[in-house]
Amino acid sequence: MRSLLALAVLILVAATSGCTTLGPRTISRDRFDYQDALGRSMQEQMLSNLVKLRYGDAPVFLDVASVINSYSIEGEVGVAGGNEQGFTRNFLGGTVRYGDRPTITYTPIQGDAFARSILAPIPPRLVFTFIQAGYQIDYVLRLTVRAINGVYNSSQVGTRRLEADKEFYPLLNALHRIQVSNKVQLYLEAGESEKDTVLYFDIPYSSEDYQDELQLVVKTLGLDPTAPRYTLRYAAIPQNPREFAVLTRSLFEVFGDVASQISVPEEDVKSRRVLATTMEKGLANPDLPAERFGQPPINVHATRDRPADAAVAIRHRGWWFSIADSDVRSKRLFGFLLLLYGLAEGQGNTGGPIITVPAK
């Protein structure tokens, strides 16, 4: 009997001692599992909303506000004994219960938060912060701006279907060549006023490289060529030749413009479920690099069957819409949209949790 009691005590101690180390052992597993699941969910939500906009459906932005996971392990050991017809009988029994109870909180972006983060224009400083961080200036400006110093980008959103000014794409190409050169540095500085940001061109006086590109930028934008610093502001037209006036789009306009160039099945076009895709005429300019200006920002393919090699894929109206894993350019720009959405969404207060779901 004593040996059974000793064994029971050992089992109970082992079970309860496991509770003190269960949490730390789950960190490495849970962190990456939830990271992968949340990342995949964000990608699928983004692609789903782009496709919904393409079909004229209302997008829904539902963020995961928090993930709380709790673990429990409980042990119970029982010993019983007695005499029956001169025989001593001893019984040892035990149960162990393990619990894994994640609670996930979802917050829809709506109301005032939706207006501030999705419908409000993107701050010019945020646009050029991406450029300073290394994103290609031509891609970023093509997606996020309506106009720079009165030179207008194309627009494929709603009733604002306009072709880009003939100077716009050559301007982007020149800015890209300046950006990737080792002779000219483009970065942001704080201005004299807290509201002002200075766009700074560091141009060595002894350098003659990229002078054609610099002259094209200065002439197209009407800038003062003797001023390496230009005040960066949200405006359609500059007040003086030392100002970089950027009229930015809202995040909703960015999504709508990207969505408008998604290729859709001809079957849905014929049945009038969706309008035919119209490409920008300016992208056919033979003098510009085709790999940057000859195709939509993001290539999305529609197939009946789920593609085997897709970076992200969602199902909508009986079709699978996907971005190929081999399309590095589209994946990079799709990732830029996710980062832009994350930063812009953070500018609006989304309020308290709306939907809390205990996951079993």
C-alpha cells in the first residue's frame, strides 16, 4: 500500500510540475504558427478586397486585434483499497486533462476610423519615407500620387478615368534612374516648421552623371535648379519653385486603381458581372522600360482550379484569383500594399474590440 501511495505522489508531482514549464515551451511554436496564420490571412484579405472592388462588391476590412492563448494541464490521482473475502485489493487511478484555449479578437474598420485610415489622403511624408527606405520611387509614386507639381498620374477609379499626362511616366523613369545612381542621394529632412518636411537632393557639384535626368525633373516640375532642398507639401500646385507639391491618393483610391487592372474571365465580362479590363495607354510608350511601365502594377490571374504554385490565392464567384509565386515583381508590390495598409490603418483609432471568438 505504501508503495502505491509513493507512486501516486510521484505522478501527481510530475503532473503539477509540468504546469510551471508548459507556457515557455510553447512560445517558439505558437509565435511562428500564429505569425504564419496571420500573415496568410492578411494576404488573402487584401487580395479578396482587390477582387471585390474589381467586381463592384463592397470590401470588408477586418483586423485581428489580439490573440490570447491559455494552456492548462491538470492531474488527478486516486488510490483505493479494501479487504474482500480475506484478500486485500488496492486500486490506483488517475486522470490528466490538457487545455488549449486561444481567444482571437477581430475589429472591423468602420465609421470615423475608416474615414481617417482608408479614405483620407496618404501623407506625402509617408510616401517618401517608403522611397527613402529603398522602395523604387517609380512604383511608389505610380501607386500613391495623383499629381506632382501639377503633372497628373492616370486614374482608373470610378468616374475619374483619366490618362496620365505625357510627362508623367518619363518623369518617373528619370526619378528612378536618379534614385538608383550612386551620384545623387534623395532623402527627407525635418523642416523649420514641424508641419514641413524637406525633400533633399544631394548632388555633387563635380558630377556630370545623370544631368539629363536631373534637368528633365527640374524642367517638368518647374523647380529651381539652384536649390537642392524643396519643401514637401500636400498640394496640387506648388506655391514657388522651391516646393515639391504632391497630391496623394487615399488608400481606397490606391486599392481601386490596382483592382481596375486585374484581368477577369471573359465569361464574367460577357455576362455583365464585371467590366472589361482597360489598360493605360501611357504604358505602351516604347521609350520606357517595359518591365516597369509596360504592365499592370500587380498581375492577378483567374482560373477555375486552384493554382498549384501561388504565393496567395482566394476564391471569388467560382474562380480562383492568384498571384504566381514566380512573379517576384507582383509579390513585391503586393507586399508594399500590405505595409502601406498597415501604416495607414495605424493612423486611425479603430476603437474597442467588436468580435471576440474563442477558438477550439
